[in-house]
Amino acid sequence: MGTEKTTRISEDLDVAQDVFLPTTGKLPINSLEDHDKISPEVLDEYSKHAGDPPDGGIKAWSVILGASLTTLFSLGYINTWGFYQDYYEHVLLPDSGPLAIAWIGSVQYALIFLPGLVIGRLFDLGYVKLPFFTASCLLLTCVFLTAECTKYWQFFLIQGLGGGLASGIMFIPASAVVRHWFSKRCGLALGIIATGSSFGGIVFPVVGKNLLPLVGFKWTVRVFGFIMLVALGIANITMDRRLPPVNPKGGLFNWAAFRNPAYTVYCIAGTFCLLGLYTVTTYLPTSATSVGMTNGFAFYLVAIANASSGVGRLSAGWFADRIGPLNVIIPSTTVVGIVTLVWPLATSQSSLIAVAVVHGFAYGSNISIFVAPVFAMGEVGDVGRRTGMLLTVTAIGVLIGPPISGAINARTDGFKEVGYYAVMT
């Protein structure tokens, strides 16, 4: 008897998911025939969950807290790559060259986006807690192992592949879950979450700069790991979906989504944008030391850029709710291009700080609401897969962009041509 009831509820829930409009929780007019097949208790339960997002409340904001901690220790940690790039070039891996070292950071950035196709699909199907916990354990393991690495291939496998993959598995649901809890304040929620990565980009370089001369590289990285352990524990407790799992039609990769011209154009534009977006973020410390600045000043440039980026992320979220995300993304991308063009001309401390502040603000404004436009390009039940497809496609730009910049720098022994390349993309 219990088995029959469970089967009945499961079948009813499948019908309910097909019948309800995921964005409103209301029955469409032409669904009365399917509506008759749904038992009243399942209909009431799904209606309760599939209504309008609460746009606030303790539970919703606790999810945002968990998502913010996730971005702080996934994308935020990776945003510290400029710190590692400079230290590896001058201390740990001086024989590897900037191009080879840049591949470690580039792989990390790409793997934030690349798993989106699979993880986004799993998110829609209801699998959040287990993948998130597994990725948390993997990231912590990779951070502690990074402290023991001494050779290039070890850093590439542990920090690049392992750390990047773990970060991507956590980052994607942290972005997609926003649409379950927020609608009218979605931009603000995304901005708050994105600020976590900026805060991480401030904390890690500053802590690293002060700890390196005191305890050395190994214990500096271990301290990073212990901080992550506490924060990711909180994130694992608070991260949660609101809506019941949905199995949207179309399989893993929904080609039908590209019938929407807006979605297709946005994916292509995002890929080209990301070819050059991370150039200044990656090479700003190296360019500073190349014009005679100290390593200490170069390290702090990363923190300055990330602090400014945090302000940009919050501002972008607030404005996106009022004027639309694309009306924020387009001008911020233009500013990034202009700053990237003049960046190679910065040769003094004041000019480099100006580049870090302006580029950080514009870059943060862009990246914080990067996924927001695709939220409006389909149903909320498909938001994980749709977001994941965007991130997977645009990962191409993140993967090859910084290494191309590194190759141009190695061939020309300067950053002027690097700036030209980044602007043209």
C-alpha cells in the first residue's frame, strides 16, 4: 500500500512539473486535462513551492550567505591568481616562463565555467548537496596539496585542474540558485554573491603578502586551506534549492535554446569578451614589476583591483534591477576595453593604481551579472541547464585568452601588443 502511494505521488509530481508555469506557479489555460490527473495533495504542495520567489526572508538570505562564501573561496581564490603568477615566475618556477605558468591560472578560470553543462543539468534534477560537498572536499585537498608542490606539472594538476574543477562544481549552483529565491531583487542578490569573490581577491593577496616572509609558501597556503575549511562548512549547511526537481525536455545540451537569437548572440559575444577580459587581471602585477615596481607593491595591486571590483559588483546588481542587466554590462565592457588599451602606458605607482581601480570596478560590474540576462531567456525550471550551457560555451574564451596574452608578451617583451589583442577581442 505504501509503495503504491509513493508511486502515485511520484507520477503526480511529474505531471505537476509539466503542467505548472515554473515562473509563476499558475496553471495555464490549456492544461485542464492534465490538471485532472493530479491528486489534490500534490497539486497543493507543488503550488506552494512553485509560486513567486520570496525575494527575501531568513532562508533566502541564508542561501545568499552560503553562495557568497562559495564564490569567495572558489572564484575569489582563483581571482588571486595574479599573486601566484608573479610569485611562481620569480621564485618557485623561474624556468617555466610566463606563458606556461599562465596556463595554470587559465585552466582554473576555464574550469569555473566548463563543468556548467553537467552541473547545471544536475541542479535542475535536484542534485545539489552531494556534488557541492564532494567538490568542497576536493578543493580543500587540492589547496593543502598545492603547499607541497615543487614542480610545474604538480602545480598544473593540483592547482589548475583539481582546484579549478572543484571550484566550478561549487560556483555554478551558487549562481543558479539565486533565481529560485529572488526575482525582483535578483540583480542585487547576484551582486552580493559576486562580492564574495572580490573579498576573496582582497584577503588572499594581503594575507599571502604578510605571511610569506614570516612562515614561507607552504604554511601560507595551508592557512588559506584552514580558512576555507570553516567557510565551506557554513556554505554546505546553508546552500539549498526552493523548487522541486524538474527534468526539462531536451537532454543534457538543449539545442533548442539556440533557436532564441538573443541567447545565441549572447553566448557568442560572451566568448569573445572573455578572451580579453582577464588579461589585465592576470598580468597587472607582472607588468608592475616589469617597470620597476617592487614585488610588495605588485601584490597589493591585486588587492586594490579586487576591492574596487567589489564596489562594482554591488553597484551593478543594484542598477541591473532598475535598468536591466544588459544596460549595465555593455558600458562596463566598454570601460574595460578602454582601460586595457591604456594599461601598458602606466609606468608609475599612481597610474598603476588608477588602472587597478577603474579596471577592477568595470570588470566587477561585468562579471557579477554575467549570467543575469539568460535568467530571463526561459523558464526557471530550466535555469540550471541554460546557465550551465552559457558558462560551458564561454569557457573557451577563458581557457585560451590569458595564454594568448602570455605568448604575445613573451614574443614582444612588452604589454602594449597584449593590450591591443585584449581590446580587439
